[in-house]
Amino acid sequence: MKLIAEDGKQRETDCTNTEGAFRIIQSITSPNAEPFKLWLAKVGYERIQEIENPELAQMRMRELYKAKGYSDAWIEKRVRGIAIRDELTDEWKKRDVGAEREYAILTAEISKATFGMTPTEYKEFKGLKKENLRDHMNDLELIFNMLGERVTTEITREKDAKGLPKCKDAAKEGGEVAGSARKDAEKRIGKTILSEENFLDQSEKEKRKQLSK
């Protein structure tokens, strides 16, 4: 691919994705690559363990979040949110909705009705790029996000929605329930629930500020 070089000009550059980089590391015969190969073997072994015992995956996920500085209360909500999301996507699969693109369309409907923004718009609002939006939501944002998805699951079942158009209607209705609850909560607590705050570390925030100038 042509990338911008140090001289400011576009130069043809060898590129690879993450999987390709790992394959390259595996093919290197130098002893210097041995630590990386051992790490890849360890990660592969852990993945096999998690397939055999899914509880291990959840335990490791909790440990990762804790290492990043998240509170136990936040982690509990995040884990619960993942379960609710999985239940919803499982329901969509049963109803002739299976492509990632279709999931994205339905998720955008729920988010727009719940928060007034699609996930892409929400990420821009929070100053995020490739990060997972839900990992940068605060407690209340997670709660209303869960509400929208959980109600969508129930509406989808009750209406026996099938196919993208019908599931899209159910997603909008589920999001509207959460959106109405959010607006009511905002009136009662006297402030917006939508937060520009994220969990990026300070060095990353400063770097992005410099790049945006």
C-alpha cells in the first residue's frame, strides 16, 4: 500500500494485518523471535481452554478490565450487558438476520432511539476511534443501553418479528422505550446522561489532541 513516508510523500510500503503479522513471526527462525512464539503458543493454549470451559473466558475478561482500572461495579454491568447482547443476537439469528452488516443496522436503530445517536456518532461524541464504545460508557449509559437491547429482545419475540424490516421495527421500539426512560431520568436528576467522558488513558488523550490540531 502507499503510505505517507517521513519525507511527506506516499511510498509503497509492505503491510499486513494482525493475523498476517503473527504468521510472519512464526516463520522467523531467529532466536529473537522465540519470546513472541512462546507468547503465541500461550495465547493459543488459553483460547483452547476457554472453548472447553467458557467460564475461564469470563474470568479472564474480568481480570483484564480490572487491570485497566475499571471498578467491580462497572465490570458487573459490562458483563451483564454482554449477556444481554448475546441473547439479542441469538434471537436475531433465529429470525433470518445473520450478517454483521444487518446487526450493525439493527444496533444503530436501538442506539439512535435510546441515545439520539448511532454508535458511530456516539464514538465521535466520545472522541473514540477503533475502541469498543461500550468499554467507554459510564454506569448509566451501560444501564440504558442494556434496557434498549433487552426490551428489543422481548418485543422481537412477542411480535414474532422475522427478517430485517420487521426486526428493525422491533429494534426501534425497544430503543424508544429506553430513550423515554433516559429522558425521564434526565429530567429528574437535572442533567444529561450522555457523557463525552471515556476511559482512554491520559497519554492517549493528549496524543489525539495533538493530532486533531
